[in-house]
Amino acid sequence: MKLIGFFNRDGGTFKTTDMDAYEMKAEQVFRDAGHDFEGLVVSGSEVVAAMERAARRDDIDGIVAGGGDGTISAAAAVAWKNGVALGVIPAGTMNLFARSLRLPLDIWQVLDVLATGEVDHVDIGSANGRPFIHQFSAGLHARMVRYRNAYSYRSRIGKISASIRAALGVVFNPPEFDVDFEAEGVRERRHISAISVSNNPFGANTLLYADDLRGGELGFYTARPLRPLGVARLAIDMLRGRFRENADVMVMHTREVHLHFPKLRSLANCVVDGELLPLERDVALKLHAGELRVMVKQSTATRAAEEDSISSAVV
């Protein structure tokens, strides 16, 4: 394959990495595996534009993106819109998409896996046409991100610390709002504190990422109005990977869901793949099954298919 790698020098692990050495290593690994590969180290402010320019070229088969979840989300959007393959180098704090793809989280080890792997087709979601690989959310999560962004931090530990402080702030000041939704022929209004729509249902893990991105369904979650104790209980259940058992959480699986916020405040926010954005009054969320091409470990697609077959047989 003809590939171009984009390494965000401002992203997570790369901040403390010798990027010249990393670029040289990446080029060696991919070329040894038979690929035509060029690596570029770019700043966070330049990485998206650079990927977009490359993906529009007629002679490019794929892009390899290294950085945090924000960089990877942007790279997935570029790859999806241009029909090229995406390789993921997890250099961020959570690396949720890489976890869903079952990739190594070590930035050096993943080079060999991508270079000798295969291309699989996975799902991607969209919110009013904006692609997302993880989730769209409003309410508790958006307020926590807004609080976190108000703190200053320059490292992974600093970001985690800011997230903890923000989470505590939300516990004592949970939001409440109305949402009208339509999904699977159901129309309903709910008064809630949180809403989340994920690219495939979340697995039973503490970080809330999908175990399989080939299921063809959105996960649709809402939480009833919560008081501080209820928020704390929900947080504990999330950390245990058992939030579905929480009595305040309602769960649906659907291909599409349409949301309407009848009493939207002018400064209301949502979060799309970790990025805080203004919340629109009407949001159409869709699942685009198998439309994103990704580079994964050899035989990952085969194993996933076999697991799906076994699961279906058991059911």
C-alpha cells in the first residue's frame, strides 16, 4: 500500500518521544513490510489539514495517524470521507478507538502490527453529518468536559487530575433537561441528566468503549434526573463496567435516532469524540455500517467473525 503517516508531536505520548527517531523507525518498519511509506511529524494545529490534503490524492491507499483520541477521530473522518484506509497509532490518554480495534497500546509495538496486518471494514457514526468513532453525548459528560477544559494541564497526569476534579464538580451540580427522541418506531419525551449515543454498544469495561465495531447498531443511553448521590452511584457502576444494571439508566440499540431538545439553552454543549461543541436543537444520529476501512492485526477480522458466529449459535 502507498501510505502517509502523520504523527502529532503535540499528542500525549509523542510529547516525550524523540520524534525524529520515531519517524525513521516507522518508515523502516512499513517499508520492510513492502509498503510505500512516508512519515511526517506535524503540530496539532496542522495535522488535520495535512491529512485532508493527502487523502484527496489519487495515489494514496491510506493514512496512518498518531496522536490522541481527537487526532484519531479527525483522521477517521478524513479516511471515511475519502474512502482510504486508516492506521491508528495510539499516543493519547484513553486511546478508545485503538482499544476497540484490539491494537497494541504501545506506540512502537503497534508499528509492526499495522505494517504486517490487514484491512478490515468497521462501523462509523455521524451526528448531523459529522462523523464520530466513539460517541455523541450531552448532559453529565458535556458538563464534565466543560469543567475540565477550564483547568490548565500539560501532561497526561495533569489531564487525569483535571478530569477527576471536573467529575467531582458534576457530582454536586448535575444537569437536568428534556429530550424528545424517535428510534425504532418509538417516540418519547424524557426528562434526563445524561444522554449518550455510541458507535456500537459499549462493552463491559470501565472506559466505555465498544468491544466490537462491526455490530451495525448505535448504543443509545439516557439517565433519569440525578441528585449527587445518584451521580456518584452511576460513576461507581461505570467504573465497575456494570452501568447497565443501574436503575436510572435506560438502554436501546438502534441504527438511527433523532433527538430534539425543546428547551435548549443558548450555551448548551455536547461532546463528540471528546470535543466540546455547541449543542444543536435537533440532532440526527446514524450508524454507517462497515463504511470505515481500518488497518488491524492479521486475522483480527476472521476472529471477530468467528466470535460473532459462536455468539449467534449460543443465542
